[in-house]
Amino acid sequence: MPELPEVETICRRLREGDLSTPPLIGMEITGAALYWQKTLEHPEAANFFSQIQGRTIDQITRRGKYFILTLDKGHLLGHLRMSGDLIVERQDEPLDAYCRFCLYLQEGWRLSFNDMRKFGRIWYVDDPQIVLSSLGPEPFDADLDAKNFFERLQSRRRQLKPLLMDQNFLAGVGNIYADEALHLAGLHPLTIANQIGFVQAEALLSAIRKVLEAGIRHNGSSIDWIYRGGDFQNYFYVYGREGEPCKTCGHLIERIVVAQRSSHFCPFCQPMEANDGNQS
DNA sequence: CACGAGACCTGTTCGC
DNA sequence: TGCGAACAGGTCTCGT
């Protein structure tokens, strides 16, 4: 499920609460439980339980696809990978069948990390950089301007699709938003990064920001039963639309496999022969 | 440096 | 109906 917009939506909900759940900021952690050992990446379980108890949640933020609970001492970070979700619920409610980890909070609340496929991970560390150090820039970072982005693309000769999904190149974009951004920018997923011009690079950065913003505005994408709440899946132009007409030009959307992931694009709007866009 | 294959997991859908 | 293959929002590691 989770790419940047979904993680952002989840973090906001935890931070601000909603109709049925309170904000978690300021809450004390009274205990924790681990139901799948490998979900806790660091530290050792015994140390973790003794250190986490009694901590208070000071801040809830996001970096790339990671969520970060800043505590009064240390940071609890997590990655939802393919099927993870975070749910605030009452302690007397039954645990989800796929709950791998949970924090018990004051006043009878519980934060559950549900994750069917068991790929998700959490870390409790003093310095978040231990986990986040190799991440590329945030897509919305003001320092990442068109010139900077173009230069980063110029130094790579990878295909755009896998490059956009490389978290060391840019943090937060996954398979869905990469496909949507490439479509909006009119770029074929197999285009080699250092072959596009400045204007195209500028358009790509703008497209990435637009699709991520739209995803956030719609509270993320809900596909299958895994994540509920968002409805951006109803606004996809290409992802999951193989064989359906392009909403822009009517040509049929195609699907190819790139770097072992499905890639959806419109062959007319996103031609391979780069329309040698203006260099600069 | 870049790429492909295989792992890690469980569940649903598709084709024969 | 049944059964195996393909596929699913992600990332890591290893071999070439």
C-alpha cells in the first residue's frame, strides 16, 4: 500500500486524530507487544520493551515512506513496506489477525501495526539518521529545484521508472506514483535519465509533485482491502488500467515489466522517441 | 555503476 | 471444482 501520500495521510491521522480517535501527541506509552519477531529490526526485543515503556510521544513526522514517532527519549521509526498499516483503536477491541506489533497507550488506546505480508519493520533508535541516512531528497524539499533535479538526472543513465522508485535518488515515490508522474510528464518509463532535456526534467519534477499532492489531497490510494480511507485510486490515469482507454487521448494503456515491477503507460502520450525537448 | 534474479510473506485472482 | 501460476503498494542482497 504505502507510498508517500499514504504514509503522510496515516501520520496526519495519528498526529491530529479524527472523529473516533484522539491525537497521539503527548500520549504516554504504557507497554508494547510483538507478535512477529522480525518486525522489530532494532534493538533486541528485551531491551526494546524496557526502554519504550513510560516514554511519551512528542512528535509524529514522515521521511520518504518512513513514519517517525519522536519520543521524549529516542525515536520509533517504521516502514510499512507492501501491506502495513497503522491503526488507533481501543485496547478492548480484538487484535487484527495480521497485527505484528502494537503500542499500548494511556487511557485505553492502542496503536496497532497490522501487516499481512510481514515485510514491515520498526526501529527504536537514538538517532533517526541511522535508518534514514541513505535516503534521497524529499520531493517537496524547496532545495530540490528544476536545475538541481536536472543535474541529478544528468548524472544517471538508468531508466526513469526504476530511477524514480530508487529511494536513494528520491524519497517517497513508489510504483503507482512513478507511473502516474511519468504519464503526466509525457515520458516513457524506459527513457534513459540523462537523455532528457531541461524542460522535460522540469516537467517531470512538477508532475511528481502534482501526483503526490493529489494523492495526499485524496488521503492516499485504497486498493483491495489493505488500506481504506483514501480514494485516489479513482483518479489514476494509467496505474492498473491496462487495456483501458487513455483519459487524455483514447489510446489503450499498455503494461510492461520494468525492473520486475508492472509499469503502465500510454504509448501515444508517452512515446519512447523522446521529442528532444529543449535543452538549456 | 546498473541490472536481473531471488528472498522475504500471505492472499487473491486468473487460466487451464 | 481444483490446482498451480501469476501477481500485489517495497526493499535488500548477491552475482554478473
